[in-house]
Amino acid sequence: MPYAYRKNERIRKNSEFVSVMKQGKRLSVDGLSLFYAENGAGNFKVGISVGKKLAKAAHRNRLRRRIRDCVTRALGSRALGYDLVFMARQGLVGAEHDRVLRAVQTVLTKSVLRSEKP
């Protein structure tokens, strides 16, 4: 499956991750933290972070792919004008796809992003 977001829709540099995490708001649910901040542009950017302490590389990459798929399903293109950073915690390591999807949907429901109309 190709990557769901184009390069201009991804947060890739460490400085971008840090700026969203410092300037934005944070929500945590079921082993998943969401940092979000307005970016002033008309588009959105998504970044996913899974720390090295959580698991080995293959498991981290699998979790990253699952989170990316769940974000694509749950969000679509409704987050226009926001930078989003999803950070996985210990609670999601080895979790089933349904649990990851519920965590993503819950954190988006509690945030301002989900209440906006598409």
C-alpha cells in the first residue's frame, strides 16, 4: 500500500515535531497521544512517532503503519489548517488493529478537529 499522505502533508523534520509539541495542545487516550496546533496554511500535516524503547524496528514500523491507516480512515481531509503529531505509548504495542482504530477515533473525537464540518 502506498503512503497515504504526500510529502507536503507529512511532518518529517525533528524541528517540526518539536514545534507542534511545544506550541500545540495535547490529548492522550489508551496509549496514544495527539499533539495538534494550527499552522496558518490551508492544508494539514501529519506526523507519527513511535519511540525506540517501545519495541524492535519491525514492531514499531507495523504500529506506525496501523496508526497511519487509522488516521486516514478516521480523519480523511477534515483537519485542514492543523499540524497533527500522533505519539504511540506502551499501551498500543502489540495491540490489534481495532484497538488502534478506537484509540485514534477517541482522541480525534475529544479534540477540536473532529467537531468541524467536512
